[in-house]
Amino acid sequence: IIECDVCDEAQLQTVFREIADRTPDRKVQAVVSCLASRSGVKKDAYRIDYQATLNCLNAGRAVGARHFVLLSAFCVKNP
């Protein structure tokens, strides 16, 4: 288990690089994102549902990920 602040793009890039360095081809094959804001507040939704997800996508691309799976429950609390 690796903990990381997904809102901190630099930290996330570092963690993805460390993970990739442990693989034989030094790449990550796929990223699966299950991030979700929980408060229903617009600011939190933007910070997590958009920006943190984009950070994960960019970090995955930087280490060669060719697949990005987004599991979303957008607006489940406040439709």
C-alpha cells in the first residue's frame, strides 16, 4: 500500500515513477481511478473529481500507461 496526496501533482508523479521503477519494463500498464469527492460541495468536486483525476491521468502518461480506467459515481449524493 502506498499513500499519496493525489491533489499534489509533484508527489503523485514521484510515486508513479517509484512504482514504474519496480517493473521489468519500467512502465505502468494501466491506471484505475476510483477517486470521488464525498461532500457534494462544488469546490471539493472540482478538486477531487476533476483535478486529482487529471493529476492521476498525467502521472500515468508520464510513466507509459496506455490505459486509464475511470470509475465514477458523479452526483450520487446530490443529483
